[in-house]
Amino acid sequence: MTPSSPNVRKAAILLMSLPEEQATQIISRLEPKQLEAVSIEIARTAAFSGEEQESVIQEFARSNPVALTGRTGGLDVARALVEGALGKNATATLESVRQSIEALPFGFLQKVDSQNLLTFIIDEHPQTIALILCHVPPAQAADIISGLPPERQLSVIRRVATMSQTSPDIIKEVEDGLEHRMASVMSQQFETSGGVSSVAEILNVTDRATERSLLENLAQEDPELVDEIRRLMFVFEDTNKLGDRDIQTLLKNVENSQWAMALKGASEELKDKILQNMSKRAADLLREEIEYLGPVRLSNVEQVQQQIVDVIRRLEDAGEITTHADEEEEQFVQ
């Protein structure tokens, strides 16, 4: 299939930049051939950059700048717009769009996850990998490049850069071979199961002795995996489950500046829990510091929250606090 004209691509990007209802109103006014051409372009556009989006929109509305972040297209987006514009009469256009997309070289890869594709092509010759990357969306190609060993990344990129014309027979041969090998993957629907989060959920409800024993033994083989599990076992908002005695111990080990940042993204319930375990003067100072911070980046808040979680886990390992929510607070006798 020949590349679309620049104007068709601009029209597609403009429509994808609009709310679906407005885009549908516009696309419904197009001639059938125009609608089909724009729909095909939307379907074949996996993503586009904010820069390209801005350039297109500025041609239509230079006096009305907006914040642009890039959007995604794809067959589902095209289908929604066509169905919204044509209603019951959408079948023929949708079939043309579908056939056009499937006719693209390596069009079947539109439905394949980047990680699955990488698994199948990582051991291929760099020239073969380069050929495949030239026929997938840039975002998917970037994922594949990132997953290759460093020495192969350079070899593949060099071949992509120097590739010009390729025989249709060679493209077809590589495409058929890859599609045949990936047939089992494409015909299956995978369900997410297992993983680090499952281990964290299991250990969260085991007794403390079993949890400690398992993690200590696993840490001898893979300490980084243990760190990942433990971080999922206890998130910052779980601090609210700690008893007052444990909160007070935690307060002694965390700076006020850290609490100010961390509590910016916390629930009111957790904020109250922390403030109630401080002296009135300290609580007032912390409230002032939170207000003084003003708007902050979510990533910065999450980073400090994780630092506090790490302190909690360290205190738990030392036996100074317990994070097990189902355990009653230990009773003390005089």
C-alpha cells in the first residue's frame, strides 16, 4: 500500500486530537472516499508526537495554542469514529479499512505486544530485525531496540539507517516466516498470573515467622527480588494501619521535611493519624510546611513516600515496629 498523502495524515492527526464526539461530527461530513482514506490513516497510526500534533493544529488555529502531549490511534479508534459517523452504514467502510491495514507489510504485528515480538526476533540476523522495525510503529520499534543487547542495538540501527529499497519478495518471505512462528501467540489470549505482586499478596497474610524465613532465604539468592516483593507488601498508605506506638517510633526516624512532602499525596485519614501522634506545636509546624510546599510533582511525592516505606521495613526487621495489620497491638504490663 502506498504511503498516505501529507494532507490525509494531517487530517487524521487533527481528528485524533479532538474529543470523539467532535471528531465524529467532522468525519461525518466527509465524502465516502475521504472518510475511508482518513480512517485508514487513523487505523495505521499507532501514535504520534506532541510536536507533530502541535504543527498540524497550528495550521488550523495558530491563535489558539493548547497543551499537547501526543495521542494514539489504531484500528479501534478508527472504528469508533466511523461507526459514530455512519451508524448502520459503517460496515463497508470498516471492511475496507480492515483490509487495508491487514494488507500492510507486517500488519499482523499491530496486535502483538512488543515484548512477545522481541522474544521471537531477538536471535534473528540484525538485517532481519531492521526490516521488521521499518514496518512497525516507532513506539513499538523503540521498545524492541531497548530490549536488544547493546552490541546488537548499534548493528540494527545502522542497518535501519542505511536501508532504502527492499524486494517485496524478501519482505513477504520474512513476514510469512514470522507470522507462522508467532501463530500460536496470536491465537491465544493470555491472562496475567503469578509475579511479584502475587508473592507480596501471599506473604501479606502469612505469619511473620514464615514471611521472615522465606524472604531471608530468598535474599541469599536474589536480594533485588526481595526488595521488590517487600515494597509491594507495604505501600505508604498502609502506614495508617500502624498502631500509635509504632507511628511514634516512626516519627523519630523520619525528618519533618520528608513527612511534609510525603503527606502531600496522602489521604486525610493518614494525615490525621500522623498529626495526632505529634505534639501540637510539631503538628502545627508540619501543617505549615505542607502548605508552604505548594504544588509538587507526583513523582517527587512518591519518591519520598517510598523512602519512608523503606524506613518502616527497616524498623520492622529490627523488631521495633510491626506492619501486620491483622495482629493486635501487643499488650504491655507494668
